[in-house]
Amino acid sequence: MNQYKIALLAGDGIGPEIMREAVKVLKAIEARHRDVQFELQPALFGAAAYFETGKAFPQETMQICDAADAILKGTIGLSHEESQKIPVDEQPERGALLPMRRRYNTFANFRPVYLPKELAFFSPLKEDIIGDGIDFMIIRELVGGLYFGEKVTGINEQGKRYVKETLEYNEDQIKAIVTVAFETAQSRKKVLHNIHKSNVLKSSVLWNEVVSEVAVDYPDVEVKHILVDAAATYLCLNPGQFDVMVMENMFGDILSDEGGGILGSLGLMPSACVGPEKSYYEPSHGSAPDIAGQNIANPYSMIGSVAMMLDMSFGMKKEAHNLWQAMRAVFAAGYCTPDLAKGKNVKLIKTDEFGDMVVAELNKMPVT
Ligand code: NAD
Ligand code: IPM
Ligand code: MN
């Protein structure tokens, strides 16, 4: 019997709604496999945790996560107005999400940007730009850079309010993420786009040096260097040129949301946050306060994160593949949530209906 302990951190906003669908899918998968058992352990995380316990990442949640084989996270965060009710350092981003990334050193963030040709109509890009579909992997460094560098706030010598944030990397941190990127590129099309800003940032100069050093061990991978600002344009004008892209933390935050934009919705953006000992899985997007509580969020990003967990943490590659296929079958039959529907000839479904349909599609597939 393969038993997997999964910490479930539903979080805020649409988090609980899309997490319900993830749980539905996990239960369906368990029912399909006599030799697999998921032990699901819900825990408080984010603003919900703060309001209940005074901490956005409570001790009890840490213990549940420490003991888990993998962590499945929904979304955290409040609207701009609501978040003002929480002290800055306990706001769920600084008080829960970043501490979790640091605690488990989840340095490698995989954000697949994928839309097969038959679903290209979801994308705002023109058909001739999309060509055979969109398929690339953003690999984002997740525990360094501006997010985790030294921060100073106060009053400067001129008596003005002042802030300093620092973008820090050491060569080992860069080597670790770049190595992951080369490995990934080697397993795909053997092309790696290194995204940087070495015309301005010294951190990018060091980053690029390390890329060149690691490249020696991967002679079969072609490396292309692209400045981050230009990369933002190429993502709209010619996304087909990309296969694996690697970049520092902040660049990856921004370009991966652009990835969601070219697919047609952030609801199509799952992710894996991989550490040396523990990994966690989450949608790339936020808590979508504008649509929370209406049962209309797109759970693809959350269920896709489940698929990534099955594949990367539990070695259930076949079932992960089935799950992707099941979700695409729902779309291919003409169903989708409102984020993808705009102006298209599709049949609107709710968050929970998408989950039900995914389970139904999954159950049509043989268990191997
Ligand atoms: P957002 O990603 O929550 O929403 C941006 C837009 O995308 C909104 O219009 C939203 O409705 C839409 N959207 C996002 N996910 C969707 C889904 N699954 N289905 C349908 N539509 C979807 O970004 P925001 O509004 O800038 O941020 C809201 C909060 O989320 C903030 O507090 C932010 O800090 C937080 N946040 C959390 C995470 C995380 O938990 N990892 C990630 C990003 C932002
Ligand atoms: C993401 C989010 C987070 C980030 C925020 C909520 C801290 O935007 O996961 O992309 O910036 O990393
Ligand atoms: Mn982001």
C-alpha cells in the first residue's frame, strides 16, 4: 500500500472553492487505485489563519506540513482594502507564503504554460501566432532575489521616509536553479532560454556567468540569452520560440502571469514549488477576491497542481497524465468557467461542475 500524507492549505478567497475540487479529484483517484491511500490533512493558512489564531502560518500548520509527504496549497491573500486590516508582517504573503517557501527551501518553481492547438481559441493571441499551440516551462528561482534580500525602512539623513530592498544571490543559489533548468531542457527540446537583465543588474552578470559554467556539463543543450524586457514582448509576439525559460524570482513572478495572459486566464496556470526535501503545489495565481464565493473560479490551475504533485512527488506519472487529459476533455467538449468564456461559443459551467466532469472523464479511462 502506498500511503501519502498531504497537507491541504485551502487559504483565502477562491482557495477553499478550488481546493474542494482538488479533494474531489484526489478521492476519485484513490477509488481507482486499490494500492494508493491519501491521508488528507487540512490546516489553516493565510488570512483565514491570521483571523482565527493571530498567525498567518500557525505552529500547528507548520507541524502538519513538516509531517506531510507533500503540501497542496490553494490561494492566499485579501483585496487591497481588506489586507490593510492586518499588520504588514502578518499579511498572508509575508506572514505565510514566503515563510513556507523559506522553511522548505522550495527554490525551484515550475510554471508550465500550456495550451494545445485544439484549445487555442481560449488564447487572446491570433491563430497564426499560436501555430501548433503554446507549450513552454517557466522555471523561476523562488527563495532568493529581491523577495528575500535585506530590507531597510526608516527615515534617511534628509528626514525623508526611506526604503531599501536588496537583490541578493550567491553562486550556489544560482547554480542550483540553473542546474534544474538544464536538466529540464535536456528532457525536453534541449533549448534553454536564459532570461536576465545584465545590461543593468550586477546580479544578472553573476547569474549569466554561472549559466555559462553549468552549460559546460550540458553540451547538448543550446543556451539563448534574452533580456527580460524583450522576453516580455516575445511572449506575445512569438511564444513558440520558447521551450524552457529560467529566471530569477521577480522576473519569474511577472513573466509567469504574462504566461497566464497569453493562455487566456490565470486559471490555466498550475505550479510546483520544489525543494530538496519537500515540495508544495499551488496555482500560480492569487485568491481572486473579485470572484470569490461565487463558485465560478476555474479550478484547472488547482487540479493541474494536483497532477504535478502526483507526477513529481508520488511518481504516479500515468494517472497525472490521465488527469491532464480528463481536464482537456472537458474543455474540448465545449465546457468552461466564465474566465475562459468571454465572447466564445462555449457552455458555461461552475467550479464544482468542472470538478464533477473531470472525475467523470477520468473514470472513463483505464487504470494502469
Ligand atoms: P489574482 O491572481 O488573484 O487575480 C487576477 C485576475 O485573475 C482576477 O481578475 C481574477 O478573478 C482572475 N483569476 C485568478 N485566478 C482565477 C481562476 N482560478 N479562475 C478565474 N479567474 C481567476 O491577482 P490579484 O487580484 O492581484 O491578487 C489577489 C490576492 O492574491 C492578493 O492578496 C495577492 O497578494 C494574492 N496572491 C496570492 C498568490 C498565492 O497564493 N500564491 C499568488 C498571487 C497573488
Ligand atoms: C506568486 C505570488 C506571490 C509571489 C505573492 C503572493 C507573494 O504572486 O506566487 O506568483 O510574488 O511570489
Ligand atoms: Mn505572482
